[in-house]
Amino acid sequence: MKNYSATHDVHCKVTKYRIDDPTKKDAIMLQYIDIANAIRGDPFISLSGMSSQINISRRTISRHLKKMYANRVLIGPQLSVKPHRTYTPYIYLLQVSSPYGIFQELKALPHVKNLAISLGEWNIGILADCMMDFSELRGFQKVVFSGKRYDVYSPPILYTTWEQSFEEIRRKLEGCTLTVEKRNTGLPPELPWGEQEWELYRTVRLNVRQDIRPVLREHSISYETYQRWKKTVLDHCNVHTGFYPGGLDAYMNFYILFRTDFAQTVKELFSLFPATPFLADLDDQILVLVRIPF
């Protein structure tokens, strides 16, 4: 019988409680952040490896992970495939007359990999694995953006407040000298994945630390195939660990599309937020997902 090594974390229902001592609350939040950043650096890290790295006991790490997942303070670690010469994702931001009805139609299309409904300049966002023409779509009005999506970036987690982060952003903007940045849009070679590797990605991409054994059984994938995929997956994917101190359900999503010659500066400024943003490099623009408490 195969011996499966496991990095998965146990998720269970945890009763929320208040921590009235601000000093203790700060100490716990700092430990949360150390754990989240350790997972961001290595999504497959074991509890023992994490304990040695951040000097927190395995028992405490396990307890914190259960609470963070239960309260949706920690999301992921998630994966997003990097573009390759043989695989290029595309982003489409559309204005349509009936986004909820069109959402259901688009869900059925095999090349559509992700969808989001929003309010504003565009009301539906699409991630696809090929170029697509939506002009004949019923209710189509206009394309706000369409183009290749390159790397997706999410920054290390900081312990800060919104007031402190905005003050730091203001200070940086007042003191910075902007220079035009050269974008690197070179693509790595082909993506060496077959159907089983893609099935692994689709199944675990929202949390690679989940128990892999049911996944392998359900899809008839060998442990050896999983181990080979696991060893190289970080060469082909970006890793994202979302951190939301108030719990994800307490935040509202805002999408912002920047046309800028200073993409790195934009990333650095949004990296100062206390809630994890996601920033997608596009051809000559950058799409930012930022979550703000409401």
C-alpha cells in the first residue's frame, strides 16, 4: 500500500471569539502573517518545516491554520498558470446589457475558465484560454479590454492598518522619481502538461494544501504522477496566498484597470495594503483586484 506524505491542513468549524487584549491580538496576528508568508513562499511546506522557519510550534501553527481557514482570514494557497508559448490566457472585459443571463451562457463554453460580474465601465470579466469573439453575443455592447494575460502577482503580507498603508503610499508618491519601465513579455517554453496534469491543476488550484488522496482516487491519477507534477508546478504557476484580517466576507471587490508605463510602481504601492491584492500584467496595462472592508 502506497504511503502518502501529506501537507494538507485540517479544516474544521471553529467558534469565533474576541481577543480583548490588544497586545495578545497583535501577537497572534503577527503569527498568522508569519504562517501565511511561509505558505506563500512554499505552498507545500510541512508543519515541521514551517515551525523551524518561523519559530512557532507545530501545535500552534496547526491551531492557527484551523482558525484562519474557518474564519476565511487565509485563502489558498492558490495557483494561476503562467503564460507559455503553447498556452496563453486572455482577459476580456465586456459591457453587456444582461450580465446575469450572459454569465450563465458563458459558463457553458469550454474555453471560458473564469467569470466575474461587476458594476462600472465593464460588467462582466472573462478569463479564457484562447482568443474569442464576443461581438455576436446576445446583449453585447462593447469591449473595454481584450488581450493576453501574463503573470499574476500577489505580494507578501504586511502587518499594517489601512491608515498606515495610505500614509506610506502618500509618502512614497511624494518622494519617488518615476522612470519608464521596460516590460518583460517573453514567454517560457511549452507547458509540458498532459490531461492528468491539467486535471490536478483544475482540482487543487484553489488550495494546493488540500488532502490529495481523494483527488487521486477520484481521477485515477497515480501518486508518482502527482509527485512529478508537484516538483515542477511552481516553474509553471504563480502562487497566491490571500490574507484578509477581517475575514474575506467582510471585504468588497474592486477591479481597477491601469494604462501605465510604471507597472512595477503600481505593484509596489498596492503591496502596502493590509489585505492581499491581485495584479495581472496585460499587454500595456495592469488589472488590479483589491479588496476593501465595508
